[in-house]
Amino acid sequence: MNIDEHLISGLPDPAGARRFLEQLAEKHAAAAVKLGRDEGLLSDVLTLAAFSPLLATTLLQNPEYLWWLGRKRRDSSVRGKEELLESLARFSMTHSQLEPQVLFARFRRRELLRIYLRDIRRLATIAEITEEISHLADAILESALKHARREIDNRFGQPQETDEKGRLRPARFCITALGKLGSRELNYSSDIDLIFFYSNDGMTSGSGSRGSVTNREYFVKLAEFTSKLVGQQTGEGAAYRVDLRLRPHGSMGALAMSVADTVRYHRTEARPWERQVLIRSRGCAGDTELFKEFFAEVEPLVFESDETVEEALANVRLSKEKIDREQTDRRGFNVKLGRGGIREIEFLAQALQLAHGGDDRWLRSPHTLISLTRLADRRHLSDTELSELSAAYEFLRRTEHVLQMENGIQTHTVPDDAEKRQLLASRVTFASGGDFEADLNLHTENVARVFARVFGEAADPAYSIHSTSVPNAAERTRSHVMASIEKSDVEFTATDAELTVLERLSHVSPHFAAMLAANPQLAAGLPDPHVVQPEPDYHTAMLAAARTPGGFGTRISSMRQTWSRLLLAIVVRDVFETITIAEAKRLQTSLAEATIAAALDAVRDELALRYRSADKGLHLAMLALGKLGGRGLDYDSDLDLIMVYDDAQPLGDGVNSSEFYSRAVELFVTAVSSMTRDGNLYRVDLRLRPYGSKGMSATSREMFLAYMREHAAAWEMLAFVKLRAVGGDLALAGSVESETRRIIHERAAAIDASELAAETRRVRLALQTQRARLRRGTDVDIKYGYGGMLDVYFAMRFLQLRHNIPDGESVTRNDDRSTIAMLDRLIEKLPDDSHLGALREGYAFLSRLDHNIRLTIGRTTRLSTGNQAALAMIAERMDLTSPADLLEQLTLVRIAIRGAFDAIVN
């Protein structure tokens, strides 16, 4: 087709525009001819192609979008959520054959054609563009939630709660947006940061195909399905990348929590940066009134009237320092995280809001540009600073948009390559003119200067983008702990011995030092690690706490206080190495079992208020898998539990056993996992129960054993090798354990060895692919990665099933079921297997490493090669000469373990 050169020659990428026309003529000749007759539309389409190969491809794949764009391209208004929902409904009707995930991805891509064209033409401000991108996400989330709710309702019925008069009513649910979506400043390729909460606990109506479940289970499934609908990758990508890590307890927390539990978390456990995140939060889908109720409770925690300016700035500064240390990509300037970048503007606004918003509600705006204006109105910024920051924000966000819309990827880096940099410059300055390099330097210098002025640290090298210095974390941690103790009412004598404990704890384990800072009352009971003391009676201590006079909440709080004191005593002895790693794990296992018993005691009393049957006792067995099942529980481990009740024991009074024990499990999980002002105890993981997340939280004995006989897959048999009775009705638990062991070993014996090996290998490698994702190529996942602990677990359990070597013979015998003990037993039983020695030696190393990572860093399976301070501490505790020595030994161990795994599971 013949096109006037003037339509192309002035574009940033004329070659890209010509290439688009050639491909359109080749693939859709009629559309190309029709487009050529509308010069205005043609000009806009060529401009899009010159700015975004991504959108050029979209038009080539969907030429009908050309005529839709022709109708919409002159629309200069910002479309709201409701208007976009109407458009999405029409789009759904004409594309009813599509899966929802594909539908949402396509609709978003189509709408970006219209929005980005306005952006390029400067027909809207950056605030209007980001607001409309946010409205688009809101509409898609609302539609996805509606679709997911229909599906989950069909399974379980509607979730219900009890009002003040005891009447049932529907429970409510809200999707809360954080970050850029929360402040309506979403960019074209942002993750969407979400948290989910619901109004109250309760049960579903049970009118669905799978019966009744707790509201918690219902809403977790609803959150999971909604996230999948908007975030699952399809052949056309996903609508959004969904990030759920900002929820309470991070990636280990429940996907959905009640409002009460969420508020409690932010009151008692949330770190300053987690409360800072809530500055930019809002209800974006579902019942947005529920968000308002939630925020009314947490707003005083976010904007504390008694927080000093210095404290507010210090908390935000710590977040910025963390970003600076983690921002290691130096291949080009990062407009988001670099010196003078977008994040510094956002942190400036948030720091000043935190510092002054406690007494001045007007400053509490989530939107960056609005908050900057209001801060200037209150004279916290000068007029010149406001002008400079606003101009910089506009320029940097437009640059970010151009970077991301080129290929639709999340990038913030200005390329070093001269040709790519020139293309970026041409696109950024296309409608406004100017010198990109000069403007970039001017704006970032202005931001950096204001940032330094506000934080009063103009010469601090920690803020240089090229700095490699790391603040003295141990000293800072110790100071934080001491400050927390001094602010509290705790009588802390600060003897030399106590100060030594604090210093060593801060040096070795900032993770647990932070626990002490959050609970300064624990300082009064710090043990002297060098004084030999009898082993605590964990059962007596925890049971006494669970029987504290008062209601269920009071008992839970007392349990947490006692548990924290007992756990910290183990940590202190561990830090000073006056106990072995094996002893630390044994003590933690005993503490967990005592906690389970105490929690069940509190649950029984709570159930007795509603069910007279509870007075007869709970015929509920607690069986453990994983680390607890193997008596090797370690710091921050989950409790992998299976709950089985005795259906042969009638409850009487017409009480339904399934409902009764589901309620018992719900209360147990609340007692152990939910948040109080004193924190939580353990994360309870019930996902290994029959039928996984689709199954009931408590299963009858007969149903459980029938599932193991008839339905359990090979991977489940591998997991259930570690099944162990740990609490509740121990007679019932013991019989279930013994019968399950008999079933899985009989079933394994009937499976061909090569088939069992193939399935073992398939599941292990699938977990490696799914879970061992690393930020750096040099990082190592010591559990899920190549040659990790899962290699050992799967090889060992494969041999146990293949050769009928069960874990334990009796629940009353104090048998050692640790991995090391089982490997020793396999070596004894299978003397001809020469690879077991490599597994044992390698696992001994990984187990020590895992323990020290948990103690030093916290709960993670990933060893970051960028954290030199932590590597040095771990190497020292493992009697290795240096971080390099540690990494070298780790490499050799992983190679040996994978070799043994390959040889055994072959």
C-alpha cells in the first residue's frame, strides 16, 4: 500500500512502522486497504507501531481492533470502573468461547491500545493515564471475582456469619489493592499487589455439591481462584502478574483472613514497613465498605500521633536502605529504584506523611502527586521542591511507560546500548521536545537533593547507587532491642550476663532479636546459656497457659506468651552452642507437641460452650507429616497435620460429626496460627489431607483409610511414609498411623519398582522446576533446587517403600525418626547400596546449613550469595573458613547428592 512518507518519517521508529504496514498488508490485505482510506486513524496506528512492537503485534493478531480504535481514538475522557465493566461485559458476550483467563488478557490488551495512544499524544496527564490503567485493573478484578464466586458457591454454598442477634447473614469479602494499584497510579506493566479479607468466620450454607466448609476455607479458595483467573499465564499471557506477598505473614500466610485477624496482625506483628504499605491501600473489588471498616481500625497504627518525625523518617529510611542493597543490576539507570528515581519520590511523600499525618488527617492521601501538593501546602516541602518533584515524577513515569510498553515487560532500566537509548529518548521526547539525557540528569539530581534534605543525610554513602557499604546490622539490631526494652515497663537489670546474651543474639540471629524487640517482656526471662538446667516440662507449662482464667482469646494470648519464652530459651542456648542442632530440633519438637495438646484443651473447653458432646472429650487424632512427623522440627517450620476423627463414637444430641470436628479444627487453627498482640505460634498446613484443598479439614477414620487404600497417589504415599501420631486421641491416632503404614507399604509392594521410581523422579523434578526459582543465578535453593534436601527425602522414602522399611513400629516407643537416623537404618538394611553414604553425608551438611539459615536469616530455603554478612556468620557457625569455602562445599555436596539420587531413583 502507498503511504505518504510524512506519516512515518517523523516517528521515533520509522522502520517499525513500515514493518507493521508490510505485515498488515501481507496478513490482512482488506484491512490494510481500508485503513489506508482513513488518514487520521492510520497516523495513530503507525504511531502506536513506532512506540510499541507489543501493540503492533496485538493489532496484527486482532485486525478488528483497528475499527474499534477508530471509534475510540478521539475519546479524551478518563473511563471509570463501571464504564469499563460494561465494556468488559459486551466483550465477554462477543467472545463467549474464550476461557476467562484469555478473555481478561485480551480485553486488557485491547484497552491499552486506546490508553497508550492518549499517553503518546499527550492528550492526558500522567495522573489521568495511571488512574485509568488502575480502573481497568479494578474492572477485571471485579469481573474475575464475580466469576470465581459463582464457581465456589456451586461447590460449598454461600459463606455465612452470625449477626449481633444470632441470625445468619451472608459474609462479605473484599479485595484490597496495595502499592501503585492502591494509589491508582498503576503503570502498564506493574504487578498488582493484593490482599484479601472477609468479614467474619463461620460456615458456608452447604448447598453446593461438596457440602459445608468454614468461611476461612471458602474465602481462601475464592482468593486463590480469583488470583488464578487474572494471573495465570495462557498462550496470550496473563492479564496481570499478581503479587500476594504483602499479606500478613508474607508468602507463608493464609491467602484470606478475617478482618479481625488482619487488624490484629497489624496491631501486634506487622513491621513498620508493612504498616507503611497501607498508606497506599484501598478496596478495589468486592465489598469496598468492608475495606473502610478495616482501614478505620488500622489507620491509627499507620499514622501514629505519638511517633516522632525522626522515628518516621528512620523507618522509611530502613526500607530504602534495603532496596539500595538489593538493587544490584548496574546495566543501566533504573528509573524506579535508582538514585533520584521514582521510589525516592514515593518514599519522600510517605515519610513526610508518616511523620506529620498522625496529627493532620488532610495529609493522608495515597496518591503521590496529591500528597506532595498537600505537604507543600503545609510547608513540609517548599514550592520549588514541589515543582521539582512533580516534574521529575511526570518525566520518570513517562519514561517508565515507554520502557514497559515497548515489549510489555516489567522493566525500569534505561539501556546503556547507544542505539536502544537513542530510540528511548526519541519516544520520550516525541510530543514534548527536549534533551532526554539532560532532562534525566536534571530531574534525578533534583530528587536526590530533596531526598537528602528531608532525611538529613546528604553525604551518606548508603544512598549512592554505586555504594557497596553495608551498615552494621548487628549493632543496629541490638540498639533497636534495647530501645524497645527501655520504652516498655519491663524490669531489665542489664547485668553483664544479660547484655552478653543480647549482644550475641543480635549478632548471630537478628531474626530472633527482632522477636525480642517486638516482645520486650521476654527480656526479663532470658536464660543464662552457661548454667545447666533441667529440661523444661513443656506440657505442664503450655497446659497451664491454656487454662488461664478467661475466654478463648485470653487463653490463646497466654499460650503465646509462654511459648515465646520457651522458644527463646532454646534459641539462646543454640546461639551460644551449648546444645547441639539435634537437641535444638528435639526440644522444638517437644514444644510443638505440648502446644498441640494445650491448644486442643482450649478448643475442647470452647466447644463445650456450644456442644454438650465436647464434655465427653474430643475423639480427634492429630497426625503429623514432614519435619514434625520426623521429630525434626526447626525454627519457623510449618506444622503439616492431618486431622482424623472417630466416626464410631456418636456425639449425641443430633450433632453432625463432620460439622462438629470441622469447627474443632477451625478453632485449633485459630489457636495456633491466628494473630494476637503476642504474635502467633505456628503456621498449620492441612494441604496434605485427602483431596487436598478440596477436601474436608477433618476426615473420619473410615473415610481417611478408604482414601489411602483406593485413591492416594504415589506421591502421597511418599509423603505419608513420615506419618506420626502427635496429639489428640492417641489411641485413635496410633491405630490410624499403624493402619496407614500397613496400607501404603502393601500398595507400594504391588507397584512395579520401575513405575514407583519413575513417579518418584517425576514429582521430585516437578518440585524443582516449580519451586526453585532464584533471583540470582548464583543463589542456591538448598531444599527444592538441584541436589537439595528433597533429593534426599525422595530417594530415602522411595527405598523405604520399595524395601518395606517403615518409619516406626509403635507410637509409644520413643523411636528416632529423623532423616539421619532413617538413613543409618537404610545403610544397615541395604549394605549393598553404595550411594546411601553420599546421601547421609550430604544431608548432614545441608541439615546444618538449613538450621543455621533459619537461625541467622529466618525462614527461607534460598541461600543468597549477595548477603555476605549472613554467609560469613553461617560459615563461622559451620566451622568453615569463609563464605567462599561454604559455597564450594555446598556445590560439592549438591553434586554428590544428585548423583546418588539419580542412581537410586532410576
